[in-house]
Amino acid sequence: MKRVLTLALLLAALPASAVLYKWVDQAGKVHYSDQPPPDGAKKSGVINAPAPSAPSTPKPSGDAANAAPKAPPTAAEQEMEFRKRRLEAAETEAKRQQEAQAAEEKKRNCAQATNRLTALEAGGRLTKYGPNGETLYLSDAEIGRELGEARKIADSWCK
């Protein structure tokens, strides 16, 4: 009886050590079989099938091999991670909005500086308002100074 049982166990273990073959035929089709590939196969290889009772798991290397398995996060840890991600997203959005506002302000200031420069270059009688609100006409020297200053301002905003 023991011999029959031992023989049955040995025969049951044979499929667990089966070898799989993989090859590509002339048409480019990939085949898998427990039989060796024919002589006309383009690429062939041997694949050892894992035992069905022993699932394969990747082995950690380095420090992770010595570390204990990580426990799933608790509800409090998950909540903290969620809040952290939400805060980071809000900070990113605020930064994006500030950058957009700065770009819009720069565009607006560039347009104003360019308009001022165009008006000064056009010539003619130019005026400005005095300290008491009266209209003052600019002389040619004042127009020249204003023109140089307007060019600098336009260059700084319109880069």
C-alpha cells in the first residue's frame, strides 16, 4: 500500500516540473508548448513553469530584504496623506494664479509703456499736468528726456 501511495505521489509531482517551450514560426506567430520546437523555428527558448502550489513573489534586495513587511496605513494616516495632497494642490493652484496675474500685469504695463513711447515719438505738442492740476506744455528738451525714459520703461516691461 505504501508503495502504491509513493508511486502515485511521484507521478503527481511530474507535471509540476514540466518544461514549457516558446518559439516563433516562419509566419511570425508565437507558440507555447510542452513539446520542443520544430527545426524551422526562428526563435526558440525554454520557459520553466513555476509549480502551481508555489506562487512566485519578487524577492526584495538590499535594505528592503531585512525590513519587516509594511503594514497598511491606518485611517488617520490616510487622512493626513489626503490633507497633505490637498494642501499641495491648493498651493500649486495659488502659485499658478499668481504667475498668470503677473504675466497679465506685465502685458498690460508693456502696452501702456509702448503707447506712451509711440505718443512721444509722434511729436507735436505734448502736455502733462502740474502739481495743482494745470496743463503744462513740454519743451523739446523735456520731450527728449521723457522719450529716453519711456524707451527704458518700455524695454524693461516688454522683454
